[in-house]
Amino acid sequence: MTQNSHLYAGPYAECSASTAIKSGVKVYYHCYVTNAYGNKWIYGRIEGTKTEGWLFSEKSRLDSGSLVRC
């Protein structure tokens, strides 16, 4: 993560935020979607945990390989 963020229950800011993520925490990306507003959201898991959720892509650093659509 390049900045503090949250994992969300779904790929919209209106969805509930379930987990806070601090800058520097590693998140493993599984896949992505583009929501109805044209925003890219990534589904991933926090390293060393079983905590998964949706992350707004602009809060991440996408240099860890290609992503596939969910």
C-alpha cells in the first residue's frame, strides 16, 4: 500500500469499510472489477492474514504483476 486505506465489503465507496490498512502493508491481489462509476477496484488479501476485501485501486501500487478480471 502506498497510503492508508480500507478494505471494503464491495467494490463501491458506499459499501461498508471492514478493515483499515496502513501504508506499507502488503496486499495480495486476486482480481479486479470496474464498477458502474468507472472506478477500478481490486479484490485482495492482507499478507499473513485471512482478511480479504475490496480495495480502491488508486490507493495501491500496481507493480506486482498483471491482474485478471473477477
